[in-house]
Amino acid sequence: MIIMKSIRHNSYAVEYVLKLKLDINDRQLSGSSRVTVVSYSGKPAGTLRFILNHGLKPLDVRGELISKWRWYRGSIGGLRELFVNVIEITYDKRSENDNRIEITIDFEGSIRDYSSVFPYVKDCIGEYTLIRTDAYSYPVFLANNDLSFHNLVSSVISQRFKYRIEVAAPRDYVVANVGKLVGHKVREDYKVYVYISKVPSWRMDIAVAKFRVLEEKQDDLRIFYLPEDKEYAERILYTLKNCLKYYEELFGKPARWNGYTIIELPETWGSQADYTGMLLERKGFTDSHHAGIYHELAHLWNAQSAEHPPSRFLDEGFASYFQLLAERRFIGDKWFKERLRNAREKIRELAKKTPKLLEVPLADYGKYYLTDASYLVGVLLLYVLNRLTGDQCFYKAIRRFLEKHYETPATLESFKEAFVEICGDRIRSFLEEWFYTTKPVELIIEKDIDEIIELYKSRLYESLQ
Ligand SMILES: [Zn+2]
């Protein structure tokens, strides 16, 4: 899930203070959002834009030095039916003191879903209310001024903001968020929930339903579930605890642990992960295999990538392999082997569909939009590496790599160096071949996994002769 910056923008939203009052019977909300935007360009702020769900009407915009504002109905380029309300704020001069601007936007109305464009975006106000970035249900800052879909996505995923949300909902509803609950009070017919983000994120998710909550205070684990799904919630909490313990045994404590919250989402509403928790569709919630949880939790053991653009091996390759290790531990070896064979099969299919895969080495997957292959080739790379180095050496080298990159971003080179340091120089040529040549994909197509391992084992053996 962790997404790296793809374009450098001039300004970013760095903080949100969002206040919402929900009227569930009338399917309406009223809200106010104070956003802090930081400009890195040093140029005058000029015009800033926010977008908002087309069911939500901007009422007022306030802030120092704003000369005028207006809103209009726009559409995100290239995608029919993706209507949004665009808020345009104009500045004639910029603040003398620093590059921070505070803007308060008041709005009200309903949330319209975008399921005709994105089938999973069924967000609405109702028995299950969902307020998230995907439906622009709060003012989403547009880092660049163009309304293309590409710019919108890149602008959303490259921001990291902290937030404080204050949501008033009718008393029989519970407000769920992956942040820290810092306030909870009753005001007339409403209950007000106050959450603050645990770490800066690129998204805010607020779910409001008649949730029940299951907690494990010691590890700061929390499950928000719908009343009929208690049995599943208990299993999920159990899975979360065990998986966490297992990864810690193998790879040590995650670099930054901030607890974990899972919020049950209705079927087909689109699971999504944040740094401190996830929205999990009912299907994944009730599924007995929990592969999605193993995967998302594994992302806590990622080093940030310094690759330009990222190959996604260091995040998705890693998480996909850790996920399989958890599946082996909790489901069984037969299943694990089946999953490996499946990964190999998918690479063969992908190579047929996208012949470019045979010409581009893993290190360049980012450059050629082949990062989907990192989930699969990454798994096989790590599995073969694991078999060649043995469990103890493999786990130790991963720990070493993560320790080295606690503060500084990582590259494929630094991954290689960590393995060479712990497992010896003999592993260098294997990693160079898998990162920088297309030989591995050819091998995967020609040979089964055990044959590949035997081939490299005999090479390693020869190199020792
Ligand atoms: Zn992932």
C-alpha cells in the first residue's frame, strides 16, 4: 500500500482540522475544514484549488490574505461522470512571515457516490456512512492546478498531513477512524468523537455505523465490526495478534509501531490500508484466510525507497513475500507451495500479455510501468534468496537491512549490501542478476522453482570450489 512520491509538487496540505456534524436521517452533513498548506516554491501563492464531492456545497472560505474565492462544478479530466466541486482561492500577495497558509472551508450537503466510475466508491451518508478521500468527502487539496486524473492521484498520494477530526453523530452510532481517540462526549442528541492521526498520512477515513469494538489494549489493536459479525471480529483480532508476533519473531519490532485498527466495511466498498490500520471489506473480514491482513501488516516492515521511480520491490515485493511466510505459518506448507506456483504462473501469463517484461530488469520496473510484476517477481526472488541463504541468515540480513534504513531511504544496492554483509559475498552475483538483468524472468518461464533453486545452488557451490 505504501505509495511513493511520483511528481514533485510545489505545495502540500500538511494539516487538517475537520469538524463534521452528521444528520443520518436526512443523509446530510455540515462541515468545516481548516487546512494548513505549505508552499515550497517560494513563489506567490497565486491560485489554490480544492475539490469536494459534488453533493457537498462550499459555503464559505476564510483565511488571511485571500483576495477572492469561487467555486464551480468541474470534472476530473478524461473521466466522464467524475464531477466534483472545485474551490478556487486567489491570493494577490503572499504572507511575509513564512510559507504556511491556513484556509478554512465550510461546506454542507450530501455525499454522492462515484460507483459509475469507480465501482468500489459507494460512499454515502446512511446506516453505514463513509467519508474518505476517494469520494472527496472533505476538501481535498490539489497540489497542482490542473484537473487531470493523473495530477489528482499524484497530488493526493504525495501529501502527508496530520489531522484532527471531530465528528458529531446521532447517539446510537459509533465513529471509527484509524487514529487515536482523544475525546468522546455526549452533546444533546449527539455523541462527539475526536480523533487525531497517529502518524501523518495521505488520507483520512471516517466510518460511522452501529459498530461494536473489540480491543487489545496492550498492543493497541482495535477492531470496529458490525454487530452481526462478532465471531469474525474475534478471529480477526486473534489473526492480527498472531501475525504481529510472528513477524516480530522473524524480523524484529517494526521500525515504527503505532498500534493497528481494522474497520469493517460493507461488501465491495473497497478495502484500503493506511499506516495505522485498514478498512476491510466484509468479504475479507469474514474470509478464513486473512491474506489481506498478512499483507498490509507486513508493510510495517518496509524501508522507504530512494529509487527514482521505485521498482516497488522494496515495499510490494517484501510485503507479498512476508504475506506468504505468514500464510505458510498459519495455513500450511501445502498452501504456501501452491501460492508460489501460482506466482510463477502469473509471471508467465504477464510475460505473454506484456512482452516488455522480458526486456526490462526489475530495477527498471518503475520506469516502464511494470511495477505489478514486483509483487510476483519479488516473491520468487525473496523465496529463492531465502532458500539459498537459509532461514537464519535470511532473517538476519532482512533485520540488518531494516535497521540500516530506519532513518535513511533504501535502494536495491543497499539491500544487496546488507545481504552480502550478513550472508557473504557469494550472494552478490545472484542479487545482481535478479535486479539488473532479465535472466530471472526467462528462468521462471522455463523452469519450475525447485529447478531454479538447484541451478543457483550449484553455481554457489562452484564459486566456492
Ligand atoms: Zn501492498
